[in-house]
Amino acid sequence: MNQAVISCLHANLPALEAVLNDIEYLGIQNITCLGDLVGYGPQPNEVVELIREKGIQTCQGCWDEDIIDGLDACDCSYPSQLAEKRGHFAHQWTTDKLTNENKEFLASLPTSIRKDKCLFVHGSPNSQHEYLLPDMDAFAALERVEMSGAETLFCGHTHQPYIRELTNGSISFRIQNASSKGIQEQQGMDLPMRRIVNAGSVGEPRHGGIKATYVVYNDNTCEVEIREVSYDIERTCKSIIDSGLPPIFAWRLINGFEFAEQAEDASHVCER
């Protein structure tokens, strides 16, 4: 059976509608959302209400958490002071727009969802705010999957879709301590395949393209497909401008993230 995994909707209703239509076209009924329903985009209530209406299982994202707990929930860095100012403005704008009912829904979301041998999180098993980037140190990435007790770890947060296979064989290591008098003990262990699958972003792609992304996972074959979906970007951009949100939010959507500002180091782990 195929299931769809979506993430980082960011209050972009046209993108979400297009992705859900694509999922319906494929005949998939099982959908899991990895959070960040709100933030940056102009339709926070509409997006939350559509997720609720469809009964889609959803993790709590970092924006969802920060809307409830406030900006002090995370010490996330911004690429510039101007970007930080825009982010704080979008946070307050979203907080003011969201209904109390939708805020309660975001507050009720779990930080992870487990299905058989798969774990679904927003950032990592450690935190909604930790980035699992595709070039993360292999042992650190493997540790994140192993500590989760899953064979496949689904995440979002980076807005960059990827599939990373970590191991399918044995690893060895040496142990030396003070009592061994210089003698090193070599040990090894066999590990089955472990994978990290990033679903990318429905509402704010940052993979160098402008299409919404999500992934399809086959429970039987364990195959994963990254899908890209076109949507009415102009509609979202017009809504951003009309709502009074910073125009750069529309500009980077319609041009693709390769033209937008990026942090020098996006691999930080936020201290909670």
C-alpha cells in the first residue's frame, strides 16, 4: 500500500490543494503530515482547517510549536537581522490571524508519529528544530535513526527533499581504555538498511525549484518516490502582498530558493 508524506505547508493553500489533488489522483488515502502548517504564508486558518477536515495525521512543526509557546521556544538563527525582523513579523501576523480553535489544534499535535518500522517527525527525534541535512555526518545521521527505533525516519524542516541510505552491512570500531595498556579491542556489528527520507516542502520549496514537493512510500516494497507538483504560485503571491506580509516571501516563492538569502550554517541544533 502506498502512503503519502507531506511537510512544511506554511499556510500556502494553493500548494496544499494541488498536492492533495495529486495524492487523490494516485489513489492514495493514507497521508501523514510532518508539521509546519503555518508560518510565512497568507492562509494559516484555511490550511489548518483543511488538514483537520481531511483528518490527516500530523506532527507538530517548529512554527506550530512557536505559535503556541512563543518565539522563546527556540533560538533559531536567521541569515540576517533583516530576515529575523521579517520572521518575527510573520510570527506575530500569524498569531493574530489564527483562531483560538486552530491554535488549540496546533497545541494538541504530537511531536512524532510511529507506524510499523517508520517514525515520522518534523525536524529530528531530538527536536522539531533540529536540521537533518543531506550532507550531515553519516554516523550522526545513523545515530538519529537508531535512537528512534525505526528503520526509516521521515522528516521535513529543511525544505529540501532527499532519500539517504545509511547502511546495509557491517561497521567496525576499536575500543581502548586505560586498563588495556595500549591494546585496542576491535568490535563489529551488523546493521540492516537505515534510511532518512525528507519530504521537502509543500508550501515553501527550497530545493532550487518552485514546485511543491512531497514523497510517496510503498509499505510493501519500501520504495520511496519524490514527487513535484505545480500549483498556482501567482495566487499565493497575490495573497501574500494583499495580506501585508513582507513582499520578499512572494518573491522567493516565484523565483525559487536558489535566489533567496540563506543562512551560512543551517546545520545548527537549537538549544531548548
